[in-house]
Amino acid sequence: MHKDTVVVERLEGTPFGCTVKLPKYCHNDPANLNDDDFRVLNEAVQTHLVVVVPDQADLAPKSQYLLTKRFDPSIPEPKEDNGAGYGHGKEFRHDKSVLKKDGCSVKSQPQVQILGQGTFEADEPGNENGEAINLTHPSHTTFHHTPLTEKQIKEEKRTRFYRWHIDSALYGLSPPMVTTLLGIKVPPATQYQTIKYEDDGSELKLTQGATCFISGAQAFEGLSEEDKQFALNTTVEYAPHPYIFISPARATSDGLTMVSEGKEMDFKDLPEWESSKVKKLPMVWTNPTTKEHHLQVHGCCLYKLHTNVNGEVKTLNLKESREKVHQMMRPAIAPKRVLAHSWKQGDLVLFFNRGVWHSVTGEFKGLGSDGMDERRLMHQCNIASGLDPVTISV
């Protein structure tokens, strides 16, 4: 007799990733997995890094929260903080944060965020808040130093990696272990856009609004031996309130880091901050399942690099740090290294936030004058861990 258990299948034609089929007993709710099957799912997330569970459009926000929380036993019990346990309340919704327009919280489950594009009325599926909501899909045109022209976007159907990042407040809170992202309403995957790499002329064709992922393990493995040793001996210091700190600056055209023009906000003009809450994290994090080293750095939010050379610590300033990190990260985003997830309605994507970087892509117009519905609605959940990531020699 066939055992009723989770089935893991490697994605075909991608550098990493897998799909998971749920057992019948959980009634299409992954939060109902028994302990044995959840262990299989957790191992799949840490081994394959990106896991796609199809046909989850009706997953309740509470189930998504419970599933996400289950991946990290160090997460403290929730507080009455309107989702601020990850930073949504104070960091991401701050008026000067570059993330201020990135969605809103589900009122009944504030750890779950509503993301997307367009206006959704109170009675539409996926809008749990009992009132109309307006969503704006992040566009590189408001974040990059030199964005694409209107002709390049509309006529040439081009887009860019918006911002390569790790989900984390990077101030006072530890990076989440796993992020869950649910596609409740997504436009049909029939429109394509192209990313052109401006430094070497290569191209990546992807469906409109694809979410792109890079394996931190593959990024580390691709480094020179010299850069591997640099990474293993380097600590990344992030700016206090980093998303506010970088708000006046603009990003490089590949979304890896910021252009250094001295436009960052002065520390004295930031919201009140404490030195003890400034995040200083290793540049390399160890995968607890595979024991592989992952190059994990948020190139846009970093402030300084501190590297140990023969027992002596050398500190790189902001400009030097950005240049070094860009040099190390750029080879990893080559087209053959990118997993560009093409969304289908109901896809639940679980990704190991401590093992991948990811980026939004795509340009949407919402409900256009031609009647074409490009609206998109998604639920995202990630929760600050109780522990910082570590590097273990293997």
C-alpha cells in the first residue's frame, strides 16, 4: 500500500529547487503535517532552498503563519505588537523607509503581509481586511540610480532585478529562517519580459513578475579561493535602521548594492537607535542540513566590512565595502544561476531565507485602460528568529 506522505521532486531545468506534493491526510493544509512529514519538508527547504507547493490559493493566513513559525523553534511567542516582531510595525512602515509602500498586514494575522499590485475590494478573495486595499508592486524605476526608459519598459518589454536581498529588518532582530510566499491572484504567465545585463550583454527572459532566487551555496562555491577566505573571515556591519539610512540613495542597475554618492541619511537624522541593536553578521552562513557554506549578505543595506587578516582586523568603509561585495556577488546572478519562479495561481513558495538571496522583477499596470487585469495579490510571512546565523568550519 502506498504510504500517505509528502512527495519531493526536483525542479527540472533549474539550478536548484523542488516541488512538494502534500499527503491527503493534511487536507491540503501544510500546517497540518505530522512531525515526520514536516521533518521531510524542512529538510527539503534547507536542501533544495526553494520549495513550491501548488494549489494553495485558499490557505488561511493563520495556517501560513503557523507553518512559517514551525520552521524555527527559536521564534518567541507572539506579542501584541501588530507584526513588529519582524519589523513591519516600526522599520518597514516608517514614512522614510524604502519599504513603506510594500503592502500592508492582514488584520487578523499581522505576521502575514499582503503584497501585490492594484486595488482589491473588500469582498475579493485574498483581501482579509474587510475594506478596499491598494497595493503597489515594487518597481526599479523608483529605486535604481539610472532606470530603464519608458520605451525600454513598454516597447522592448524589459525589466530588472529590483533589489537582491535577504528578508530581514537587519536592526535589532535576527534574520528569519524561512519565508513563505503565497500567490492568491497572479496574472496568467503568458507575458514575458527580459533582463539585460549591462556589463556583459547577456540576457535572461522570464515571465512577468517572476521572483528570482540565487543559491548562496553556489555563490560561495563560485568564489576564488582568495575570496572564499575573505568571506569566511569577514563580518558585515549593517547600518542602523538600514532601509531608512539608504532611502535617499539609489541602487546599481543589477540591484546588488547602492551607488556611493554620499546621499545616505546622516545617522543623527535617523530614528532613535542603539549601538547594541546594530547587526553585525558573518558574511558566510552554514546550512544546518547540508553543512554547506552560503554567501549571505544584503548588499544594499551594509555599512562596513570587518575582515580578519592574520589576526588583525581591517575595516572597509561604505564605498569600499559596496565595491567588494558587488565584485563577489555579481558572478552569482549570471542567467544560468538564477531560479526565476514563474507564478501560477495558488503557488505557495517556501524558501530558506538563510540560504538564498531573492529579488522582485517585473512591471505591472494593475487594471489597465484596455481592460487587461494585471492585478496581483500575495500573502507573505517571515518571522524574526531568536538566533543569529553562524558560520561553522566544515
